[in-house]
Amino acid sequence: MMATTHALFGVVLASAAMGVAPEFAPVALVAGVVGSVFPDLDLYAGHRRTLHYPVYYAVAALPAIGLAVVAPGVATVALAVFLAGAAAHSLMDVFGGGLELKPWQAQSERAVYDHYRGRWVAPRRWIRYDGAPEDLLVAVVFGAPAFVAFDGPVRTFVGAVLLVSAGYAIARKHLAALVERLVPLAPSAVHPHLPERFRDGSDPTPRVETGD
């Protein structure tokens, strides 16, 4: 899924937190958006493996949410919403495409690495690839509650994120073609630092791995 779709899910989490503890809405919003985007910081360093933990984030989020309910505060709410966002991100990526430059070709069988079981989880492809029309639809669905729960700057933020989402969805396949043209032109010293899918256009190990 698009990073923007994940960010908008963070807004959904903040909307839910606002219904329970409106006084913590600002911190819940920031923590929700940051936590929902955080796993993608591994984009250039073991993407969907280094910071994606579909099991461990969820396990950590449950007691954190319980603590936030029992002892609500800035720190407890922020931690609970952050972990919930990171957990949701790692799980949501399973429903998308595989780890490859052109996931619409459905050649990769790697969606997210499950550190608990020591293997890659295969993509479900309910959302065929990041930037697919159905991905944009999910982003719109996630963004809609913000226009009810929030006003002012938050609505502006959500509107801007939706515009970026639409632009990315339109350009997605063109961007993959652009990468294919530009990578061969990059200095050889840069190549080792590029993701494998950028260097060869595909998932370097298309079958599901077992073990580290």
C-alpha cells in the first residue's frame, strides 16, 4: 500500500482515540500518523523486513493499549497509538502486492517478513500494488472520518495527503519505468546502495524464504 494510505490509517486511529479521550487528540494524531508510516523507514535497508514486525508490534500494542486505558496520559496514549499504527502497517502490507519494482506482474512471493516464524509471508494481492485504484479507494475511505472528527489543519492535511495519493496512483507505473531508465545511468558506486528491486526490476528471490 501507499505510504499515504498508511498515514491516513493513523488518522483513523486518532479519530478512534478522540472518541475515547478527546483531550489527547493532538498526541494521538501525531503518534498515529508517525507509527503508521514508521515501518516504511526501512525502504532502502531491507524493505518490509528491517522495521516490519507483523507479530511483535501487535503483541506489544495490546498491553500498551491496556495501559493507556487504565492510566491515560500523553506518554501512554502516544505509545499505544504508535504501536497500533506500526502493527496495522505491517499487517496491511500482507494484503498488497509482493516486494518488486512492478508488483502488478505478481512475480514476487514476499510481502512482509515474519520474524516470529522466520519466513516471508506471501502477498494476498487484495490490493494488487501500491498506487493501484483500489489502494486509492482505501485511502479515501480512511481519510473520510477525519472530515467528521476534525476540522481546520487536520482536514487540510488529510486533503493534501489524498491529493498526493491520487497523483502517485496516476504516476505509479510511469515511475517504475523511469527507475528502469535512470538506474543504469547512476554511478556504479551508487548501485550497491539501491534496493535489489531497483537494480534488476524484480524480487531477487521470488519464492517464499524459510529461515534467516
